[in-house]
Amino acid sequence: MSQSRHRAEAPPLEREDSGTFSLGKMITAKPGKTPIQVLHEYGMKTKNIPVYECERSDVQVQVPTFTFRVTVGDVTCTGKGASKKQAKRNAAEKFLAKFSNLSPENHISLTNVVGHSLGCTWHSLRNSSGEKINLLKRSLLSIPNTDYIQLLSEIAKEQGFNITYLDIEELSANGQYQCLAELSTSPITVCHGSGISCGNAQSDAAHNALQYLKIIAERK
């Protein structure tokens, strides 16, 4: 006689009355995720993607030490490690440990932080008379030695949206570094990039984001 099996499901993500997501409940609902992955998902939910910056790198010693700072909204935590990956992970881990047990009434609010403008829409891109976006429409995006990161930054400044680059810990199936470029357009745009180094992966993500913006801007 066959018996029906009931698969245990992770508890649903709950939203607090203040409009923020419970970070503690996210950790419970996402077993097996790395601290960086959990914090990134939290940032996506609250529209405040974590930003990682290298504060210090001591590589001239026998055991290298890196210090990374992670910022989510207006909240910052730091972590140290023998590699950049480990330092980022430790920074994310400290953030989760510090804020995962906050109660609903004093839960950290990250939803109204200035700096994540959603004023750039597909409609505004198509009808923009901006110099940079119109240059993009005429560009082939295949010219050697083009600085795609700089070009994307100039368009973002002109059109009023922000760019966040997230380096992915895991290498791709063919051993390349990976990166996500998130644009705070409306709707939010996320483009993937890969390359033989972190810098190349960011450049590829910026290139793919430019390709996408070009398609959207040219569409009537």
C-alpha cells in the first residue's frame, strides 16, 4: 500500500508591521544558505543591497589579512579573514549575528534609506534626451578596450539610478569569477557577468547591463 509523503516546508517569510522583513525569520527559513547569500536576499527584499568594500589588506606579511566592510542601508559591520572571500563572509556573519534577534518593535528599518532612487523607469529611458543614453543607442558595445563600468556609471548619473556590484563567492561551472550588477531602476534590473578576475566579471556584468538598457531605450 502506497503512503503519501508530506514534505516539510520552510516557514514563510514574515513581514513586520513597520514594513521591514524579519532577518531572524529569514535565517530560519533559509537553512544551508551562506551568510552572504542570506544578507543579499534580505537586501533584495528591503531594496538595500549589501555593499562590500575592502578597508584594509595586509599582504606583505606571512599570513595575509583582509578587512571588509559591509553596508546595508545606513548600517555597517566589518569582518577580517585570510582571504577576501573569508573577510566578506565574516562581515556578513557579524551583521546577521548582530541584528537577527531584534524584536518587531525595534527591528532595524532599512526601507527608507536615501540613495536607492527608483525614479528611472523604462518609459523615462525611452523618452530621455540625455546625451549619454542617446550615445548608448548609437553604440555597438563591441569596441575593444571600452570601459563599460565607467560608461554605465555615467548613464546612471544622468538618468538618476544607482549601481551595486555584488561579487559571487562561487566560481562558475567553467571556473570563472562571477558578479551581479543591480540597477535601481523601476523595475529593478539585475545582470550577471563572469570573467577571469573579479574586475573582468564586473566589467562583463556592466556590459550586459548596458546591452539591456540599450534594448529597452530603443524599444518603442
